[in-house]
Amino acid sequence: AAFAKTAVGGQRLALTELAQARPVVLFFIEKDCPCSRDAAPYLSQLQSAYGEACAVVGVINADDSGAREWVAKVKPGFPVVADPDYALIDAYGAKRSVYVTVVAPGGKIAKAYPGYNDDSLTEISTIVARLAGVPVRRLIWKDAPGELLAGCPLK
């Protein structure tokens, strides 16, 4: 589902532009869920490791004020857009926080994950590298859960 939204901080993000030539990783956030907060550093690490070869975007079930508050508290290394009407959450079928969708260049969904763990983070990194045409970055998911972990319901 294509979107154009303004992220916390004023950056205009349009999926068609972001996914024109690189993969986009959508990270669905429940504003009060500790799992979303705990997973954010791993998605920040992914963004940092791949830089311009990838775009990580957080989608939070909050209004602009709630999104700003979450960003101020968590300080993610990626932009976050508010989705108070659940338009993106519904369009991507995200049910719980820490749902992650990898969008291939061109806008097609490559893979979706209903939660996260060290194995899924490694797989996401591998998919991003393949889709971006860059070497896989060796990332250490220190303290990431071993079992797949999903957070609070997004609705």
C-alpha cells in the first residue's frame, strides 16, 4: 500500500520514492508496548548498517503528538510516521507490535514477520542486502530474543 506521510521531525516520506531503487523495512509500533521500544535498537542497527541502501520506517498507532512523544523517549535511528487511523497498519495486515514488513524495490512485499527474534533479524538483513545488491552486513543482535516475540495488539 503506497503512502505519503510526514515523519516526526518534518521529513516527507513517500513509499513510491523510498522503494524506487532500494528496499524499505516497515516496523509497526504500538505506542505503549515495551516490545516496540525494545526492538527499536535492532531496527536502528539495521538502518545504520545499510545506510542509503535501505530505508527503515517506523509506523506507530498514534497521532502526531503520541508519535513525537515515542520518538523523544526511544530515539530511534529511523523516521517514524503516525498512523492514528490505522490505514497503514490495516493495509499491511499488522496485528501486533514489532510486525516487520520488507518491501522490495518497486513496492512489492518481499516478506512479512509477525514479530522478531535473532533469526528473523538475520534473515531481514540478508533479504535487504540481496534486494539492495550489497554485501550482507555482519550484525550482532545482542540480547535479541531467541524465540519469535510479538508485542501488544496494534488495535
